[in-house]
Amino acid sequence: MKNADGFHVDVADVDRIERDDTMIRMNVDDFEEAYKILIAHGFTNTRGDNTIDTKSAKAATMVSPSGFKIALVKHIKK
């Protein structure tokens, strides 16, 4: 979904989790820099140091010490 100002909201129906979960997607141009900043602020990667790498994006789910989640994403531009 996208509002009049161009902000997007992603809504997903995921069967493999038992409860609702809220996450903010952070689109970045420099994945490594953003990753280092989040790590420096206490975030951890749910996949250890692994990332999701596809032809169109690189991503990781980052979790703060309090449990808040950020989907860190770099879209690969051709």
C-alpha cells in the first residue's frame, strides 16, 4: 500500500509464525554501512551474519535489544 505522500506500508500474511509481528523496512543504498550502524547500536541479525541475497535485493532482519525489528534492505539497481 502507498499513501498520497509516497510512503509504503507492507502487509504480509505469514503462516509460520504464531503471533502478529511489527517490523519497519529500512531501504538503504549502502547495506554494509547501515548494518554496521545497527550492530553498533546493539541490534543483532536473526540469521547470525548471513543475509538474504537475491537478484534484486540484499536483506537482513535486525533485532534491537528490546526486541524491535527492522528489515534492512538494499535493492539492487541495474
